[in-house]
Amino acid sequence: MNSKTAYLTKAALIAAVYAALTFAAAAAGLAYGEVQFRFSEALTILPLFCPAAIPGLTVGCLVSNITSTVNPVDMAVGTLATLGAALCTRALRNVKLAKYPLLSMLMPVLFNGVFVGAEIAYFAGENTFMKAFVPASLSVAAGEAAVVLILGTVLWAVINKNQKLQDLLK
């Protein structure tokens, strides 16, 4: 398989898995709103290993946000937050704290906390943005941190210890 085909295949698979996991979280009432525990966000560690994860996560988020309660806005804001986080995760992949890429793994927490928090605050109503922004941002960031720092760390550890998986993702 040529490198372009392999890249597109990896990106497409990541997008599909991200969307499927988000829809599973949505079925449990956990994918949208101020409290979000998208299981799919564990995949946001994949840019540490695989550049194809950047478009994969971005497209997966776009597809997932079609069913969001504020879909047109969430499709834009959430998708751009995911793209920004994935790019920063990839860029910071070599910055480690005791061999752990903490700064990279915090990028989805930061981007989603700020951008999705702002989106939620915006829809809270007129004259309430500033009152709603901090609690919404903290709520989104907390859910994101729980998923990324727990499930994402487990996924990172599994991939990090398995050379075959790393080679498959490259």
C-alpha cells in the first residue's frame, strides 16, 4: 500500500472509531452539553504516535457533532477545537515530564474547555456569557481531563509499550 493510501486509511479508521465511540457516549447521555465524557476523547492521544490522527480526529469530531444539540455551531467550534488540540498534541509530542507527555495530553483539555465552554456560555442566553463561561469551561475541561488523563493514559501506555502498534500507527 502506498504511503498516501496508508495515511488516508489510518485517518479514516480513526475518524470512524472516534465517531462510533462518541455516538456510544451520546446514547448514554454523555457526549454533549456541559458535562461531557466522550469515550472517543481518549483517542486524542493518537497524534503523539500518528500524524494521520490529526485529520482522523478532526473528521470524526465533525461527523459526531452532526447530532449535537447545537449542531451547526458545534460542528464548527468543536471541530476547530479538536483540530487545534490535535495539532498542538502532535507538536508537543517530544515534551515529556518523567517520560510522560503530560503537556501534549492537556491540549484537548485546554482547547475543549475554552472553545466548547465558550460555545455553551454563548447559548446560555443574552447577558450571561461572562457568568456562564467559567463554569461551562471548567465543566467541559473536567470531563475532558477525566477521559484523556485516565482512558487516554491507558491507551498511551498500551501503545507506548507495543512496538507493533507503534509501527502500525506510523
